[in-house]
Amino acid sequence: MLLKYYKNLNETGTDEAGRGCLAGPVTAAAIILPESFENSILTDSKLLSERKRELLEPLLKNESICFGIAHIQPTVIDDINILNASILAMHNAIDSLSKIPEYIIVDGNRFKPFKNIDHSCIIKGDSKYLSIAAASVLAKTARDAYMLKLHDEYPMYNWKKNKGYPTKEHRAAIKKYGTTKYHRMSFKLLPDN
């Protein structure tokens, strides 16, 4: 059973998706859930099937007090590195909330202070707190939808299936077709041979 709150009622959970990808943005979401929120399916997005994530997405958006989603593009990732880009995505998602949270809970162990709002980093927070789990689902579904659009532009990389992650198929396509403007050039796109 996931916990509702870490500190107080007006806190936002935040998480990102796509950190380990070779292509596409890193995407973050932030969400504030009402005290009345309950859901027996919700957990870390990595433990949910795509179908369950897609069922949860509209429910979370409708039942939340507010939510925000932000994408950071590959050129920025290459410029500031993936850790800083992930934190920037979370900051941008929090900044887009229609209500200012009183506290921030972050999945993982690294974060930079956001404005003057206190925060806590929680390792495996997406399997401990409802708001972080909800943010993980929104980040993942938003990023997956984004990668589906990019797939239409570059179908040979099969991003609709691999979502930009370093699968054998994705790496074989990079080897055959080269890179696109959506690839992260600072990442190791191909293994050493």
C-alpha cells in the first residue's frame, strides 16, 4: 500500500522518464493529489503494463488538484548532461503546476532546490508514495506519446516499440541509418567493436 503524504497535504510528487534513452527527450511530471485520492492499481510505472498506465493517465489528470509535464530536448541534454536535464525537467513540471506546492517529494537521490520550497529525495519513491507513482505514470505516458510522434518521422528506428531505449534493434538502426536530430550525441550510441 502506497503512502499518501510524506510531509503535508499540499505536496507535489515528481519523477522523470527516459533518462537511459539514446533518443528523444527526458520527460518529467509533477502532481498534487487530493486527500480523498485512492487507487489500488497505482504503483511505480515500470511495474505497470502499458495498458494499465494508459488507463491511469486520464484518471490521474482528472482527479488531481493539478499536474504539470515537461520535456527537455536532446540538444539540452547534450549541453548540460542527463542528470541536470532530468532535474530541469522536474523543475519545469513543478513550475507549470497551477497551485504552488508547500513541499516537494522527488523520486531518486539527486535534486536541486526549487525556488524556496523544501524537498526530500526518496529512493524508490515511486513504489512508496502515491504522488511520486502518479508522476512516474504521467511522465512515462507523456514521453511514450511523444516518441510515437517521432516514430512517424523516423519509422526505421521503431521508436513506437523501443521508445528510444538502447535495444539491439535501435542500435542496429543507428549503425545502418546513422543518427537523427533526436539522438543524444553525448551518449554512447553504439558499443565499441
